[in-house]
Amino acid sequence: MSKFTSDVEAADAFHQRFKELESEIGKVIVGQQGVVRLLLTSLFCQGHSLLVGVPGLAKTLLVKSISSALDLSFSRIQFTPDLMPSDILGAETLDKDRNFRFNKGPIFAHIVLADEINRTPPKTQAALLEAMQEYSVTAAGNTYPLEKPFFVLATQNPIEQEGTYPLPEAQLDRFLFNILLDYPSFEEEVSVVKGTTSGTEAHLNKVMSADEILYFQQLIRRVPVTDHVVEYAVRLVQKTRPNTPNAHEWASKYLEWGAGPRASQYLVVAAKCHALIQGKYSPDEEDIRAIAEPVLRHRIVRNFKAEAENISLESIIKTLF
């Protein structure tokens, strides 16, 4: 991938290819441009995302479309209360010659959709989250590396909470973004119904290869950031920590606890990608603000007072600005 003479030329190419990618996915996915952009940003930042939305909003179709346009392998795991870690990671079995052989599980794909992750017990959740962190699977003392790029999109259903195992805050912190998927508008829903009941199927072209994605992931890491933008990100995160010297008054009033240092790191790296998407060569404070909500949403916890007064996380984050 050394076809670019400079990082500036590569950044221009990324800006163009990202637009092509969005329009290609738009052939199948009606609306949801913000969600598509965040998912792609997460992939290019080498992060994982948690998608929260009610059933039937085409989450599987969305992720399948992204994997098709990116020419990546795709795997979907339906999480259930009886799912075991070996059902995700794979297990050793005896072959006909009585030798142990490792059968790879569905996690061995470039893009993994972990559907309804809060339906499975903590032991199975932990197996997935460990693989996300380490980019490898360990079985019977052997380590098997996962293919790169590797991207996990976990979904949570916000309405059925009976019989679920919510992810602990420490594990939620592993996700770069927490993305809310909302109902489509009237016009969008009309387009969806027309498109899905006509019998015609949109064909997606391959826009980017795995090697190109890996190259652009490294490019995003090399994007320069000025000190004042990094300081702005850190100040914003420190404002979320109640009863600390830099806490915002709303944080001390309405939050149980705030975001950790990983939030500052993710704010900066996601802002770098957001800047390139906008055609800029370095992020500014506007880029930090643009991606702050999905980065901070799952890293701050409201206290009883906020819940009693019906103060939403989104309104708290907006007030921090």
C-alpha cells in the first residue's frame, strides 16, 4: 500500500473513498447516515461499537452491507442464555486419527455481529470481550490470532430487560462508540417498505480491500494533533468526573462517576478520523465535539437525582460543552 507519495495524498484518497463507501452502503440502507458514519469511523479507528436499538431496525442488514462493500468476511452470533464461550471462540476436537484439532468458532471473521450481547451470561460475554481486546483466541494453551481488520459490533435491545445480563461499566469501556439506532422517518420508512417488498435486490460493489483498510487505520494514527485539541479532549473528560477539581457542576450534581482516561484517547483518535472524513488534515475542537456523545454516553453513570429529575445522559453531555 505504498502507492501514495505522501500522507496528504493518502488523506485525500481516504476522504474520497469514504464518500464512495457511504454512497454504496446507501443503496441498501435508507437513512441512518449518522449511524453508518459512526460504524465506519469505529472500524477505521480499530475500535468496536455497541449499537442500541429496538428489534427490526435492520441492524444485521446494515453490518452485512458494510462487510460487502469492504470485501470482508462477516459472521453473526445470536447470543442466548445457554451460549457457551466455546460456541463463540471454537473448541478442540478429536479427528479420525485421534489427534486434537482446533475448530475455529464464528469469531474468526473480519466483522462479527454479536446480536443481543446482554442476553448471554457474563462468562460468555467475557470470552468475546477478551478476544476484542487481545485480537486472539486462546484454547488448550494455544493462541490463535484473529484476522485483521477485526471489528465487533454488539447490539443491545433496550426494551426487553427481563432475563438479561447487562454489561458492567468496566466492560462497556472496551467499546469505542455507543450508538443509538432510532426509528426511521415517515419518508424513510416508505422507501424501506417499497424497496423490501418489490423483489429487486441492490447489488453492492466492493469499494475497499482489507489491505487498504489496514493502511488507512495506520494513516489515521499518524494524523497530527495540536496540543490544545488534546488538552480540550482531556478537559472535557475531566469535567465528567464528579467531585474532582476539574468537575463540571452538573457532573457533581447528576453523575455517580465519570469517564476514565480511555475516553480521552478515543476522543482524540475518533476526532482524527472525523477530520479526514471532512477533508481536513488535522482535527480541531469541532471534531472532538462531533464524536463526543457516542464516546462518552456509556462511560458516565447518572445518579439517583438525575434519574428522579429525568435528566438524560445526552443533556448532561451537551451541558459539559
